[in-house]
Amino acid sequence: MLHLAHDGSLNGDWVGHYAVRMASHCRDPRLRLLHVRQAGHGRHPSFDRLRRECDHVDVELLVHSLDETSEGVARTLLSAMAGESEDLLICGARQRPRNMAFLAGTVSDRLLRDGASPTLCLRVVHPGIAGQPERLLLPLAGHPRGAGALLPVLRLFNGDLTHLDLLLVQPVPRWQRLQIDADLRARAQSQHAPYLGRVADEIREGLRPWSPTIHKTIALSADPPQEIVKQANAWRSQLILLGASERSLFEKTFLGRPAEQVMRAAPTDVAIFRAAR
């Protein structure tokens, strides 16, 4: 079962588009909505828009209202997920940045860093996509385990995706950014092409019988987040999926400033996936 952390806002409904669509592709088409009631925050939201959306695709919506504990909203949600360590928890980043940050200091940031269960955090830029992106950009950090941890999430897009663009950015020192020549690009291609080929094969095998077109790109850049945004523009991506399977690699690569840079500049929706520890 999928779980959606919803704060009752319109942005929560936009994130809910993805949750509903993903739930419709599950063998168990149910979506458990978790809403934490905070003192002094007005009446309880109805979630009528999300109910109608679920009804349209035959997804059963289960609404669970939780009273905030003294430990805060994030800990309340994590307590509700106890015993569901294999289930995916979907949450949202801020719609507008606060102190230039879409994620830092949010409940979703705490959920991602906890790692108790698989977590997918979304920043929705184009709600009209309605959780059905056709072209997805997947930047890779070069981890030897490939994209295995991301396969469960990719499967939840089922047949909606038509193109999957794999991107590996090799960082170069800033002093070298004006000296990236054909020889340097050729060496990077020779070094990373076998890895990208293995990842592409792993994804094709893991997504059978669904088979999106897979494109592979190797880029050199002194600013990897900027390169990710550049490639998203070039390929007209509708979703950028950032993710990793190891805690230290994840936090160094995709949490903090790099993720914020991508979210701030990306022309499209951005998702950050954190596999369970």
C-alpha cells in the first residue's frame, strides 16, 4: 500500500496526483492518506478533490487523521508508519521557497533523512501533468549497485512513461571548466559508458513487459546540479527523479544544497527518492 502525507493544502493535492496515479498501478490499489491535526489550524480538510480522483481510477482512499504528538508532525507520521517499513511514503516539498529552500527544515526533509521506510518527496511545478509524466530524467551517482533501489518507484509509473533519460555527470574542477576538450569527453565516455549500459539493461529487465525508450548521456560539468537542469531543458523532461540507495551517498549527493539547486532552477517537477535503511 502507498501512504500520502497530506497537510490539507492545494500543494498537497498536487502531490496527491502522483500518489493516486501510482496507487492505481499497484496490485493493491489503495492509498492511505495521513493527515496530522495541529492545534489552532482551523477545521479538518475534506480531501474531496482527492476522493473524486481516486474514484475515477478505482483507487480506495483511506483517510487517517492523526493528532500531533509533542515530538512534532514528522515523528507523528513516522509513528503511524511503524510496521510499514516496506511501504512507500509520499510527501511534498514547499510550493514556494523559504529562505531560498524548498526542502530544508520541512517535515518532508525529516522524513527523508530518517530512512525508516522508502520515501518519495515531490516538488510539483506543473500540476497539469496530473502525476503522469511521459518523459523522466534519471541522474545517476555512479553507485555500483546501479538503479536497483529505484526500480520499485519506476514500476509505479507503469505505462505512463514513454522515455527514460539516464544521465551521469562527471564533476570537473572549476578551474578546468573552460578546458573540457574532445579528449577529456572521450575518456569520460570510455570510463562510464559500460556502467550506463549495465544500468539500462537492469532497468529494461526490471520493467518488463513495459519498455520505455531509454537514452543515455554522459556529461562533464563543474556544476552537476546546473547540468541536470540543463539536460532536463534539452530533453523537455516532465519529471527529474533523484535517488540513491546508500545513506551517506544519498545525503552527500542529493540532499542539502545540490537538491535545493535542482529544485530552484528545474523547469519541471522534481522527485527525491530515499530507500529504506
